[in-house]
Amino acid sequence: MTGPRPDLGPIGRLGRWSATHVKWVVGAWVILALGLGFLAPRVETSLSGAGWEDTGSQSVAARQLIQDNFGGNSSNALMVVVHSPDGTLASPAFRATVRKATATLAADGAVSKVVQPIPGQTISRDGHTAIIMGGAAGNATEMVRAADRLKAPLAADATAGTTVNLTGASGMWSDFNEANRSAMMKSELFSWPVTLIILVLAFGAFVAAGLPLLLTILGLVATAGGLYLTTLLFDVSIWAMNFALMFALALGIDYALFIVVRFRGALFGSKEDPVQAVGETMDTAGKAVLFSGITVLISLSAVMIVPSPAFRSMALGIMMSVVFILLATLTLLPAVLGKLGPKVDKGALPWAHNSDHRSKRFEAWGKRLWSKPVLYGLPALLALLILAIPVFGLKTGMPSITVVPQGDSSRQGYELVTQAFGPGAPGTLQIVGPAGDMAQVRTIAAADAGIAAAMPPQPGSGGLAMVQAVPTTGPSARETGDTIARLRSGLPAGVMIGGAAAEQYDLSSALSTYTPIVIGIVLLLGFLLLIVAFQAPVVALIGVLTNLLAVGAAFGVARLIFQDGWLAGGLGFESQGFLDAWGPVFFFAMIFAISMDYTVFLLSSAREHWDHSHDPKDAMVGGMAHSGRVILAAAAVMVAVFFTFALSGPLPPKEMGIILGVAVLLDAFLVRLLLVPVLLRLVGKWAWWTPRWMSKVLPEVKFGH
């Protein structure tokens, strides 16, 4: 046994301290887990089902005006559709159903005012369909929760020969969130055993394979409790929990893999004592994990500039899970490893080689790439470029009704409204302004080719009036957005257009504006962080450009599947003819963050060898030998986790699972384990060149020991 190394950096010293103060570290985490774990079960009922809006948009301002001055009859209102294929509103059974549904709505505190069916407006011409409106007494989140409560009692109000369906924006979000929650839970349950099998195969030992799951479980519990505390301050989207759980699982496994493999190499290969092995591991692999985590946080923080509560809270949820996983990796994991020592290999499988930090197979692969870079690199580059070509025809749009399962109340109600009142009826525009202008507003709206009907002005309080205009096309149609833009340009000053379709249009417009900004920020900050980490601008540029190539290829595949409908039947979804508008900005940040994970793992190992030998071949081959197996195992886990979401019911989880799964697959196999090593070979020593001025400005970062 040798004495403690005096040359450990801050992360190495933290790891060594954790390994020698196990009781303190474990005790702190037990307290944290128990405290936040006590709050975790409350998070599901506290999360917001809404928030998909551009906070500063005209439509949101119009919604607030309508909410305050028209009995809550805004886009948040509950739309109850009563229908009978045989009877009409004149029949006793139909009228009895309307009375019962009215009473159910009126009895709920979230409903401010119940508006009965109105001839010529909310009663179909044939009389078989009628709409009851429940004015919103609360905000969007409260009305989605009201829809959760009311849809079953309303359905039970139906008498013989009639049906009652709750629809509208609040009803649709209620149904979608419920289907999404159920699908995500099924996917997560399926992914756990698959993950465990891959981890056992990767580590070759049951105890070692359990450590990533330990980190993941702690990250999940802490994140759930943390999100609940966050809901006490502001609305947090229910999607924040889904994405946070997914990232906690993916990153917990990634980081633990990298740390544990390095620890086993130091403990068994270098014959160091456990504490010393922990210190060396954290000084090298731990430092790479820290930079990876910071990169992930930076990538996701760029999403926060999108002015939408749902986007910001989703990014916040993921960032929270990353922070907890990172803290556990840098403190709890080294404490557990120091305590376990050689027992980390308990339950080893026959083929396991506990000292095999340097993989002979990946070393041989690195040498093969070094000897024939063009032979292997050119096909990989061409494959990525070909897959990326379809991205130039990618179309985006706001989710249509097809994201809601067919049998759900809101979709059935939506389809009945469409059949009875026209395709634009579910997306009726609410035009609000000074009462004196609204007769002119109605004339302008009625004359527009995109409007099927404009209702007479409805008086409200505060000197306001509202005209409801039914578009000729559905809420998600591009033509409806064109109609909204055209009307806004011709309406009198002070008149605003709201309604669910206008809110979707405004959010889509905001996403179109902010997506290139977010992408630019992520690329720039990622490049700067890689420069700080590796002190080499050429390597940083290789890392960023290859990440961008992997993202482009993933979105090219996404266009073929979700826009053009390839594999739609096999995957069980209806193509909308576009990718959901929130996908490019959010998935780009997520994919880039994950790709940077692998970039840091590979390049930190390569940098370690370069600092030791200043031989570009040793750097490339050594980097592959030391990180290739970890990257392969981590990618296999991530692909398995993400692809399980492709089995989920609603379309958005399928988009998420397929796009992220394809991105990781391409990034790990074609980029990290093929194209990047080839580029390091072609660039040679210049990959690690540092300008003199840069070496004077940047802090010294070493990954070697």
C-alpha cells in the first residue's frame, strides 16, 4: 500500500474524502433521500397539465381579457358535447341529458358560469349535436384538473340514446396527459429489466451493475421531491417529470459506468488500495463526468429562453435530475466504491476480467482505424450526410387531435363537433376588443376567405365585446395560421385574437423564432466548454461539428418516419404530416447534451494519453481502448430506454423515443466509435494544438494522473 497522492486535483480530493468519510456521505444522502422521498408521491398531483403557450403573446393576453370579462368563456373553458344519432334537442331524453350535464358542471367550483346550447351557434342544424360551455373560474392548469374530475361524471350523465363527451383544450390536455402518463410508466417498467441485463453484461458482475441503478433511484426520488417543492413556487409541466426520470436513468447509468470501469482498472489492474483507487478514478474519470454534466446543463439551459412555461419547466426538471445525479456520482459513488473495495466484483460472471480497464478489442479497433482511416471514415460520413438530407424538407406544426387516443372523450367530442359544425369549429377564434369596433370586426372576419362563419358580437364587461369566428380549416392546419395572421393585420388597433387555435399559432411562431437562437447558443457554449476542457480548438470543433452531424441525421430519420409516415403502421400512430413544433428545439438540446456526454468520455481518455506520450496514435488508440466499451454499453442502455418509449401510446412519446434512440445509435456507432477517431487520425498532432494566447487565458485542466 502506498501513501496518499499529493497531486490529486479538487475532484480527486473530493472523491478521496468521500471514500474516507463514508458514514458522513451516506448519512447526508439518506437524509436527503428520506426528506425528498417523503414529498415525491405528491408531485404527480401537483404538476401542471397545461403551459403550452407563448407567455407574452397576443392570444394569451386575449385569453385573460375574455376570462375576466366574459364569464370565463375563454380557451380554458370546458366544452361538453351532447349527441344523439337518432334524437334531437327536442326529444325528452336529449333534454334530460343536457339538464344533468348542466347540473354536473354547475356543481364544480372550477366552473364560473354554464352557457346552455344556443340555436345557430352551439346547436347543429340537424339538432343531433349540442354544446354546453362551462366557463373557466381558474387558470389553464386548474381547468385541466377540473377536466380530470369531470369527464367521467359527465359521461355518466348520458341517458338512453345519447352520449356526453368533454372536449376543448382543457379536455384534450386532460386525456393526453393521462394517456402519456400511462404510456411512460409502461415504458419505464419495461426498460428497467432490459437495462439491468445490459449492465450485467457490460460489468460482468452483479454488484457493479447495481451501482448505476443506485444512482438512478436516488436521482429519481430526489428529482421528484425537488419538483414538488418547485410546484409551490410556479407551475411545472407534467412532462418535466417524464423527461427528468428519463434523463436520471440515462445519465446515472452513463456516469456510473465510466467511474466504476475506471475504478476497477485502478483497483485490480494497478493494485492500488481502494481509497487511492477512488482518488485516482475521480481525478480522471470524475473530472470527465463533471465536464459532461456541466455540458448537459448548459445545453438545456438554452431552452429556458423560449417564453413558454411548459418548455422552461421541462428544461428545469431535467437540469434538476442532472444536478442530483452529478452530486451523487461525485460524492456517494466514490464513498460506496471505497467501502466496497474488491467486493465491487462480487457476483462476477465467468467471462469478467476485473482489471480490464483497457479493452483489447477496442484497442485493436482503434489500430484498424488508424491504419485505414478513409476506408472506414468515408462510408460513415456519407451515411450520416445521406440520413441528414431529408431534414431540409422537415415541416413542423402544433399537435393535432390525432395525438389523443381514439377512444378518449375529448377526441370523440372533437370529431362530433367537426362533423356537426365544420372542421374549424373546434378551433373557433375569439376576437375581443372595444364594443364600438366589434360590428366592423365581424364584417372584416366574415369577408375573409378563411372564415366559415362570424357570430354576432357578444357584450362583456369593461366596455368590451367578443366576436367568435369559425375558420374553414382545422386548428392545426397551416391555413388557419395564415388566416389568423391575415386578420390581425386588418383589424382595428386594440382588437386581439385569442382562442386555442390562436394560442397554438402564437407558440408555433415563437418556436420558429427561438429555435435557431437556441441552436446557436447550444453550439457556441458547447464549443467554448470543450475548449476549456481540452485546451484544443481543433478537438473542440471536431466535437461540435460531429455532434451537429449526428443531430441532423436523427432529424432526417424523424422526417421520414413522422412526417412522411414511414413505419407508421408498424409503430402504431397516425402521421400528422409534420413533426410537432416543439420537437426541434427541445430534442436538439437533449440530443446535443447526450452526444457531448460521449464526446467528453472519448476525448478525455484521448487527452490523457496525449498528455502522457504526445503521440497522436497513442492518444487515438488509447482513447478508444479506454472509453470504447463504456460508450458502447452506455449507448446500448440509452437506446434500449429510448426505444421503449416508441412503444408508448400517444404520438409525442413515440417521437421522443425514436428521435433520441436513433440519435444515440448513430452518435455512438458512426460518430464516437468511428468518425471522431478517424478525424483524430487525419488531423494528427494538430488535434491537440493550443495557441499560446489560449494557454495563458484558460485554466489548466488535466485528465491524466
